[in-house]
Amino acid sequence: MEEAINAHRPPQVTFRCDGCGALAAGSFSRGGNWLKPQSWFERSDKDGAQLACSRACIDKVAKDSGKTGCVLPI
């Protein structure tokens, strides 16, 4: 099964944090899509998605975008 998934995997996708600009490789899902790094945070709305690599970057993205920076507790 893993071989079948890897046979059709598109090139690696890199995600960029909207807070600090950090880059990280995405995770390939079994559904055939690239997903943000698992430990990153994402908020999507009518303006698109905002990505943050840490809670500190969530605050920076919120301040820069004028949006709320809420995060569910872990």
C-alpha cells in the first residue's frame, strides 16, 4: 500500500510561516494531498489561510493581519 502511495506522490511541498518566515516540509496525506507540518497552526477564512509555526508566531500573524489569535489549548 505504501508503495502505491509513493508511486503517485507529487514533488515535496514546503510551507512558510506567516509570522517568522520559517520553512518546513509538508506531510503527504493518504488522501493524496500535502498538509502543513503537523505541529504548525493554521487559520483559514475568506482571505485564505494563515500559517504559524509557533504560538508566538500566531500572535504576530494576528497583529499583522488584524485577526484574532485564538488557539485551542493542548
